[in-house]
Amino acid sequence: MSSSLGLHQALWQRRYVRGPWPWRATLYLLTGALTGALALVVLLLLAVAGGALAVVLVGLPLLLTLGLSGIPFAALERRRLRLVDPGPLAPVHGEPDGPGPTAWLRTRLREWATWRELGYTLLTAVVLWPVEAVTVGAALTLCGGMIAAPVMLAVSGGEEARVLKLWLVHSYPAAFATLLAGLALLPVFAYPLGVLAAWRATVARALLTDSGAGAQLRELDRSRTRLVDAFEAERRRIERDLHDGAQQRLVALSMTLGLARLEGPPEPLAGLLAKAHGEADTALVEIRELIRGIHPQVLTDRGLGAAVEDVADRSVVPVDVELDLPERLPGAVEGGVYFAVCQALANAAKHSGAERVRVSGRVARGRLVVEVADDGRGGASAGDGTGLQGVSDRLSVLDGRLVLSSPPGGPTVFRLEVPVPAASERP
């Protein structure tokens, strides 16, 4: 049986009763009854204690916890759902808009998924778990009581056993006949329990997965990522054409002019040739800088860490680089962060009067965080012509952000935060 097969499909299989699905459905319903009862107790305690203590402000954190209680319960339900529905569930919560618990709390309170999960928790605690408990309890009691008839007769010393408090069994043949009847009832209950578990899984999946609007937003993000990748590919094509075309022609022109200077007559032609040679060399330097500015080859070949170290080596201000990047990142992320770091280093060299700059970065909780800190005079802002607005706009395309801290007297810290999609989510 395929591992991707769910209970909904298994109910239509002939081997359903002989397979593991009836037991998995029973376990799903049984654990659902237990977690639902626990959720009811927790919700009642938080509501009563929070409401009673709200007048002295002590209960406000309890009421806040009550509002967020659906998040851990929904996470547990998504794990339980794998018992009967192994299909993957798309994430419903976004990344916080900043570090720390305050940003996490602000993000969660704004998300519709948080309140939908709380509603699911209330539905489970009030309505669903009693239905599961009654159904599973009735099936287990009826079948279990009949199957246990021989044991109960042996415990009574072989005199009599009351089965389900409905009839008496006085002999072992009758007790074993009752046991066989209980075993025969197991397949009868397998289908009702399976249907109830499948319906319960449908409710869970409907309330715990993202809505259509969320799916459209994710598709919009993916399409935006594809556009950014296409833009970066076009930049690299321009860089390659300049490197292989115009730059090579300028190199050939400079060499030709140099030979002409050696073989040509003296003044005035030699002076003109020298001037043309100098202009060609200047144009060659400028086009090399242009190529490096469009997309450096080291960024393509060796990644963000090596590219930042390369630009740090060319900086007029000493730069310490501490980047902890365990793997290559998406090209759009590497390109956006690289040019942001270049702009930050250029600002430090031109405006801050810094004596040393430190570049540090790491990937944590699905986000690339890079900080560029200098020991300069501070006072930088995004609106004073330093190019930071362009950096912020470029990062926003990647769903990232730029945070600037530059009090008068320093230090200045540029903090770049860019989400890093998982390998399975990359286009």
C-alpha cells in the first residue's frame, strides 16, 4: 500500500479491514478525545483565571495566552493528522517581522491563522472530543467486554461472568463463543470508526491549512522570486557580454595603440597616440569597475562569503568579515545582500570617518541576518543621499528589510534581514 495513501482512499480498498487503517483510525480518535479533554481543561483554567485577575492586570498575560493557545494545539493536531492523512500541510504562519519575542507576538496576533487555530481548538474542546470519546468508548466497551468473557469467568473461579452487565456466562464454551462473537464485531465497527476518523481529518485539514488567499500570496511571492531571478540572469548576461565583448576590444585597442606609440614618428603623432592610449586604459578600468558592479564573477563562482571578503580586501577602511554561511544561498538573495553590503561599506568609507568596519552574518530561523558595523561618527540616515533607500527597496523585493542604527557619535550598524526559502520551496 502506498505511503501516500490516506484513510479516505483506504476506506474504498478491499483490504481495509485486514490492514492497519482501522487501528490507526481508532488511535486517531482516541488521542483526539484525550487532547480535546485536555484542551477543554486548559481553556477553562485560562479563561476563569484570566477573567478573575484581569481587574488587577495580572490576568492579562493569561488572557493573551488563551488567545495564543490554538498555536501549540494546532501544531499537535497537524502531527496527529499524519495517522490518517499523510499528505503534507502547507505552513500557515509567516516569519516574524523582526527578532525577539515582541516581534513574534506582534506577527502572530495579526495573522488570521492564529484565530482560526483558536477556533479549531474551541470546536475540539466543546464539540468534537465528546463525539470521539462516545464512539470509541462504545466500540471498545462492547467488543472488549465480549472478548474478555473467558478472563472474567476465570477470575470468578469458573462459576459465572456477567458480560457487559447484560447476560451471564456459566461455562467456558459459552465464554469462548462470546469471545469469538466479540472478534467478529471488530470488522463491523472498523468502518464506522474509519468514516468518523476520515470526517474528523477533513475538518482538521480544512481549518488548519492555509486559505486560498494565503496560497495566492505564496504564489505571488514565488512569481516575484522568479522575476528577481530573471532580472539577475539578465544582469549576468550584460556582465558577460561586457566582459567578453567590449572589454576585450578595449584591451586589443590599448595594445594596438601601445604598439603604434613604439613604431610611430615623434611629435605631434606620438602625443596624440599617448593620449589615446591613456584614454583607452581609463575606459578599460571603468568598464572593469562596471562589470564588477553589475555582478562580480566571484559571487557567481564562490558565493556570498567569498564576494564579501573580496570587496572587503579592496576597501580603503580595514574590514573584518565573519560570515557563517553553511551553504550556497539563492542567487537573488546573494546578489541583493552583496550589493547592500557594498553600499554600506562605501558609506562607511565616504561619510563615517570610521577606522574599522566589521561585517558579520548568519542564517537563523529561515532568515539571513547580516550586520555591517563601523566605529565612525554616526548620524547616518536613509534620506541623506547615501543610497540606503535604494538598498531598502532592493531588499523589500526579496521580502527583506534594512534596519539602520546610527546615533550621533556612533557607532553605525546596518542590519540586513532577508528570508531564505527552504530548498524544497525554491523555484
